Amino acid sequence: MSEEVGQNEEHWDEWWKDTDIETQISMWDFYGLRPHIMKFVPRNGRVLEAGSGLGRYVFYLSRFGVNIEGVELSKKLVDHLNTWKQNQDFPNIKFLSGNVISLPYPDSSLSGYISLGVIEHFEEGPLLALNEAHRVLRPGGIAIITTPSPSYYVRYKRFVNAIKKPIKKLLGKDKPEPFFQYEYSYNQLAKFVRDSKLFVSSKQSADLLYTFCEIGGFK
């Protein structure tokens, strides 16, 4: 199940191999998350981005004095990040190899936890990752968590696929697609967060323009 994507190291090696770190850093504003992150990220204590990818938020927030480090599943990517930063002006940043459902941190050791488009990739659901976030956060710590939402485009694709499915089945062409991710509304995500015993202090949609990028032909 989750081995297909959420915990498949080879998948993420392939996912990131054609993207460079400089491009990722330059895309800080691409998803329109900056106002939300800058409003809530703790300025004191240690902050973790769990599932940091190529580290664009880790590098960016460190410029503002946030004590932040990243955990990423892909060991190849972590080695690449730690080598790249040696030649840049990021001496205090640390990237660790690890799984977001089993983080290499003691209980109640972090002031902040950032998860941006990560927990939706577990076919069994997001609770294992959210429970782990609850474990590593200190009392009063802040978690910033995003997932894709079921946009109009996603709903349209689901509708089209639902129509095509019986036709493909009749023609013997109904091949199951490997699981990639779920989409959650912010109310659905909030329920999962509460189920993990984290307290929801704010919930909202963060990037309503991204659906136009999903359609295509937009930069």
C-alpha cells in the first residue's frame, strides 16, 4: 500500500532527479504559501520540515533566522543537499534521512513542524504521520500542514474517469493505476489533525489560483 509512494525511496529518487536546488529555492512563492508560513512558523526553538524535498523552505526560512532543519526519505537527496550547502552560505542547516512516520527526534523536542504536501501520499491515510508530528512537538508547539484539495479540475477528472471506467472494463482495458495521493478539503484535514490529538487553531484554503496551473498553459 504505502510502499508504492509514501515510503518508497526509489520513487522519490526518481521524482527529484531532474530538479535542481536553485530552481526550487526560486519557487518559494509558487504555491502562495508564504503569508501563512511566515505568520505561524515559530521564531524560537527548533523547527522541522518533515518531507523537505529539495529544501526550498528550509533554505528560505533559515535566512530569517529560523532554526530549521529538514528530514527527507531519499538518502541520495539528503547527501546531495548536505554537499550542496557546503558551497553556499547555509552553514548551520542540517538535512537528515528519515521517514515522517518515524522521525529521528525525541518526544516533545520541537517548537515547530512543517509538512507541505506530504501526508496525502500514504494510502492508509495520514494519521501515522500526524501522530508522529504530535509526538515530536513540545506542548504549545506549532504544526503547519498542507495537502492538495479536491479542486474543480480534480473533480472534473474524477467525473471523466468514472464515466470511462465501465467502458474500459467492458473492453478489458481497465488497468488499475498505482496510488499516488489523496486530496482533502481543509475540513477533512482538520478532522485528521484533531484525531491525532493536535489542536486546530486555524484552517483555510491557501492557494486558490493553483487550479489554473493544473489545467495547463499557465505559468
